[in-house]
Amino acid sequence: MSGGSRCCLTTSSAPPAPATVSSHLHPVELSSLQGLGMAESMASVPLSSPSPPSHTGIFPDPLSPETPDPLPIIGPVVSAPVIWNDHVLEIGAGRGTWLTPGSCERGQELLYTLCSNAPVPLLKASSTSLGWRDLRYNIPVSSASLSAIKSLGLKSVCCISLTNLDGSPASHQVLQSVAYHLGPHLQSLSLGGGSPTEASFVDLILGCPTLRVLDLSGCNSLFTSGTWLAQPETTHSIRQTLSGLHELNLTGLRDLADLSFNQLSSCAPSLERLSLAYCHLTFEPEPDPARGCISPQGSSPSQFSFRNLLRFVQERAGRLHALDLSGTGLPPKALWALGQVAGLQLQELSLHSCRDLSTEAVATLCLQQPGLTSLDLSGCSELTDGALLAVSRGLQHLRHLSLGKLQRLTDAGCTALGGLRKLQSLDMAECCLVRGRGLAQALGSMHGAPPQLASLSLAHCSSLKDASVLSMIPALGSSLRVLDLSSCVALTNRTLQAICTYLTHLSVLRLAWCKELCDWGLLGLGEPVHETQGKLRRNLRCKGFIPQPHTQLEHEASGTKDPDPEPQGPCLLMLRALQELDLTACSKLTDASLAKVLRFPQLKQLSLSLLPALTDKGLVAVARGCPSLERLVLSHCSRLSDEGWAQAASTWPRLQHLNLSSCSQLTEQTLDAIGQACRQLQVLDVAMCPGINMAAVRRFQAQMPQVSCIQSRFVGGADLTLSL
């Protein structure tokens, strides 16, 4: 491993999912913490509840003696948030795609990653809790996994992902075992990124008669020859096996051609959801003989044409509900032809990074497919305000809208968003011309924000100002759970205090690179003034022109600052439901505020990277105030030392992901403290820590075998000078 980093083969994450056409079971890797009764914790969530359940109702204390049936540690994970009964839950500690209320209509799943030497966990599942059928198991393909596969077969596990799959005899043996032990009841199978042989894949599929979801993303080995499923007998058998398949993911298949697509799709007559994201789709008006001969039926063995895809959509129009054509370069004429297919009633459509699409094409689509509930237009750089106006007028049932990286979108277009009354998630990240006035006008109109809006991303909208955000926030309502304002560099403490006043139900708040945030903003105090300003304000105050300030601010104005201010008013502590907080590069923050406001017993993810004033005192206070952290990022915090970690580590027994890169004062003593206290750690980053050498990293790895990934490049003060 280059750079000194070490990563075990058991490290894995869910295969890349298409932007819109995702599985009806959303994969989320579950951290199987030792002593964590996850099944019982899920069982404690009521099937219907009028308000988000409390932290204790969702996650009973994993370390308490009352938590029954401990789960063994079964492997490294990268977890993500999940929605359960329309409420945001935080399972594990990694960042992933945020689901939104309404996603549970397609169900959820939790993902286990099985280590070859780990036993299969035992779960108790009642009729009201998640059971074996709600879990996706991530199985590394090796001979050591055979016993685990047999055990899972006895439990009728129905959702699995196979990783490290290749054409070796060991992989073939694993596929045979999966078909025999799991195949009869398998409903969801992911081979994403694998390289199975055609023969082994056919044998596997023939053993899975109840399959409903199949992920072949990146499995180019199956399509390289172009003769896959050419035998009529094989095709007939697979057609019988896949008769109930509802979802097919073919993302990123560079060798997909008309013939192979037709052969595979003909075996899935019940298909409802199809992803062809980033496949090489051709749009020639007439076949090009130079690129491959054309069969009498007009299907090419060497290229995948839009004409062929259109024919498929016409044949399946009555069933097909979700389509992902992201990154295919779809031109306006092709979108028009797709939208006008007779009988086609799409509910979800992803056109991410289809950069040639025009505003007129999107407007026509909205008239052709008014039943869309999810639309991804992010990265369609030619779209203007007219596209958003057409979406607002034509797609009244829309619940999920992604408009990221639309560089031509302005405030004028944002005013139309008020018409989308069923919207649940809105992504406008990197819309650099959006200043917020139009959005504030739309959300602050007579009807206010959409009543179910749960997720709003305005990240990297660098033109966003306090004034517009302040008028928008009161209208967002209590349904909002996720707010991302990362890199909105002009926002100040006024915005933060408005968030703390009106959005007290937030589960996720991201304010990375909002460099104007200060201690007094987090503490909920008024803005301090300089000496000359203080005299003027006191004169105006005596005449009744401005109100009297808080006593503490009088001391600040006169130059006698309180060394230990207490939180007051709309401070960060008001956000009691927070499970993720990102304050990366808010460089004006110090221990004075962080030690007082970071007191969230349920907080799972925290990023305090690039805070030059954070010291050991602040670190220890954060550890005591946030004992449930599972993911912590403290990179480039140069004032943290071994002494601070010696006190803080013992408070974080649930820590799984820890980033300490470029913390220049840390030595192997910090590794020792972490190794003794953080026994559930999965991923550690100590890259570019000059006080930690490779010998210490190797000792740590030996003491913590469950740590799947240690980033250790340039440790020990390695010379970063490049030699030519």
C-alpha cells in the first residue's frame, strides 16, 4: 500500500447507487457495535408516531446493562442516516445519501459487513421491528465466507451484496454456495463492481427464483463478449427465474450494447425501475456501419443506441416508473422523444450531468410527465430560470428536486418554488447566482414553505446573504430535519441565531467554511462593539433610539470582556435533536464557545477541522458533552496534544471513524490512549502527523485488528518535497 497506509480487504461500502433510481431497499451500512441491541432499539420505535421520537426511544444506551442481546463486531462499516417512519435516524457514523420522509414507502434496509472470521449476529425481531428480511449483508467473496453464507441461509436472509468478486475458482465456489443456501429466498442481489464469469453468473441467477432487485453496476465482464445469453435455452431459463424482477441497475457498463441489453431486459418482463447512468449511449439518427454491423432487427452488437432504448421504453411503458439516464449526454430531442412515449407515466427520473439539455426540453418534459415525484436536474448546466418555472407549474406532485450546479439559475427562478406544495427535499447546492431573495420570497409567501420539506441544501451558494436567509428561516417550519449551508461564506452569526430560534428540530446542520461565525454567535449573545462604537450606542440608548443590551455586553463594550461567558438566548444548545454538526473551518471559534454549547448526548457526527484555536481544554469539554460520537473529524487542529487525548479518549467508547490528520503535536501516546478506550474504532486517519511514526501505526494495527483502514501517509515528518 503506497504512502504507508494500510487497508484490509474487509473494508467496504455500498456500491454506487444511481442518483434517483435507487433500490426499493435503501442500503445503509449498520455499525454492529458490541453490546448494541439494534433490533430492540428499532423495535422501540412506534409504527406510527405524531412527532419524532426522542433520542432515548430510538437509541437506548448501548453501554447500559438494560440493553439486551449484544451483537458481535462483524466487520468494518461506513454508515449513513436513514429514515424510519418518516423520522431521521442516525445509524452508525459515516456520511451517505440522506433519505427523506416518504422514502420509507419503498422500505429500508440496514447493511452488515461480514468478516470472514466473525459469527453471524443473532437478532430478536418482533412484528414491529426490523428483522432478518430488513438487513442487507455485505459478504466479501472468499472461501472463508462459506460458513457465514450457510448460516445466513438458515435464517432466510434475502438481501446481500457480494464484494471482491472476480473470475477465480474461489469466487465461483462462493456463488455456488450463495445460490444453494440463499438463492431460494433471495430478493435483492448486488454484484456492483465485480467481475464474474458469464457461466458462474448464470448458475447464480438460476438459483434465485424470487429475485426482485439486481445490481450489475460496473460488471463489465458480463458484457465484454457481446454474446451473453445468446443460447435460447439459457435465455428461457433465466426468463423464468427473473420473471418477478422489478429493479435493474446497469450503471457504468461501458460495454453494454443493444443486443446484450435486449437479451437481458427480455428476461425481466416485470421491470419497473431501470438505471443506465453513465452508460455509453449513442444518439445517431441512423446506424453507423463503421461501428458495428446491424442485425435485421436493428440491434447493434457493439453499441448501445438511444433508438434501441426508446423501443424498450415503448414496449414497457405501462410498467416502467423510474429511469436513471444520468451522465449519458441525453440531448433535447431524445428527452422529448422519451417523454412523449404513449402510456409512459414516470414517477422518478434522473438526468444528472446531462449538460446538453435545454430549458425548452425540460418544460416539455413537465407537460409530458406530470406525475413525476422525483426529478434530478443537477449538473444540467444549460438550464435557466425557465426550467424551474416549468417544473413548478407542471409537476405538482414533486417531492424530491435536485438542482445542484445550475450556474444560470437566479433568484427570479427560485420564486417559483412556492408552488411545489408536496416538496420534501430540495438540493440547490453550488447555484452560485442564487442570493436567496427569490427563495425567501417563495418560502415566505402566503402559504409558506412546503409543509413536508425535510431537507434543504444551499451549500456553496456563495452569494447567499443574511438578509434573505433570515426572512426564509421562519417559514421553513418544524418538518425540516437537514439544513446544509456549507461554504455560504457571507453568512454570519445572525443566521445561526435565527436557526437556533426557529429550527429547533434539526437533526443535521452543516456550516462548514462559514468563516464569519464567532463565539458570541454560538453562545446566543449580542454582537460586541468597539470602544468608539460603544460611546455612540450608549448615547443613542440614553435617548431611547436603541434597546438596552445584556449586562455582559456592556462589559465587552467597555473593554472588560467576561473570560467565561455562559450561553444565553438563541444559542446552539437550542438544537437538542442534533445528530450531525459540521463546523469545519469556522476559524473564529474558540474553546470559549465550543466548550459551552457542544453538549449533545445524542450527537453522532461532529467535524471541527481547521479550527486553529481549539485546544485540549475544548477537546475535553466536547468529549464530556458529546459522549455518543461515532464519527469525529479534527484534522488540522494544531493545538491538540497527547494530554488532551489522554482525558478525552475514555469518554468516546463508541467512536468508529476518527480523523486526526495534520495534528502536528500528537504522538504515539495518543494512539495508545485511543487503542485502550475506543475499542469499536473502524477507521483512523493520522496522515501527515509528524509525531507519529510507522512503527507506532503498526503496533496500533496489531492491537486493534478490527480497524479496517488506517490512513498513515507522510507520518513521522516525511519530506513532502517533490523531486523532478
